[in-house]
Amino acid sequence: MIVLGRIAAPFGVRGWVRLQVFGDDPQAWARMPCWWLGEDEQAADAAWQERALAECRSHGKGLIARFADVEDRDAAQRLAGLYVGAPRSALPRTAKNEYYWADLVGLEVVNEAGENLGSVAELLRTGAHEVLDVRDAAGRRRLLPFVAAVVRQVDPAGGRIRVDWERDW
């Protein structure tokens, strides 16, 4: 299951929920007819429950959505904190040089000199751009901007991201 976001809180009184989106193109998955909800982002696919999506739209910098069987704020409140996901087969295809966050987590990060900087633990959304949270074996944390000036090559099949970043930065 690819985790797309998390239900943050109810929105209004008619069953809408506000979403915390993981990624930079929520409109792509907002067009899917159903989403899967789960309590644990690491859970096996069988633990996720499919839910029909009634409506979904942009609101500010995020999304709000309503599920077909959720009619009021109390029902929406019961969904708060659940993760939103989808099996890979249900996701829209990515364009060239576009990646789902889940495809980047775990990739090894090496610099131009071939030095291993660690692996991607997670991605963080900031106001300007996404940031790779890279952790090495000693537990050192590096935050690298996920921008073309830093990220030179992403090779999910090879399990590696090549970056222009010095080991001692």
C-alpha cells in the first residue's frame, strides 16, 4: 500500500475531512473513485479498508474530502488520524522525473564522490520544497533539499539517489 496522506480533522458539519497530504500532486489521486483507510501506515494491505470517495476538492494548499458513507461531523471525527493509501495498481502513473514519496524512502544516498551519506528515512514538506531526511548508520541526520541543484539522479530500480552534497555538510 502506498500511503498518500492522513486525515487531519473534520471540516465543517456535513461529513467533510481535511487531509494532510504526503506529496506534491494531491489532485492526481483526488480523481481516484476510492481510497483505502488504515490505522497504521506500515500495516499489511489486508488491514486497509476501501472507502468510496463522494467528493474531493482543493482547499487552500491542501484537500478536503467526503466519503460516500460519511454524512456528519461525528462520523468525520471518527476518521481523524487514519492514513489514506492506495495499492500501486490504483495510482496514476508518474511522469518522467516524478516519484511517489514511498518509492524514495529507503533508497541509498551517495554524493558525487561516491561516498554513502545514508538512506532516505522520510520526506518532509516545507513551504518552498520537499526535503529528504537522510540517516546514516551512526544515526546522523542530514536534511537535503529535493531540488535539481542538489539531487542529480534518482534511480529507484538501482536503489540509489546521487546528490551534490558533501559528507561534512
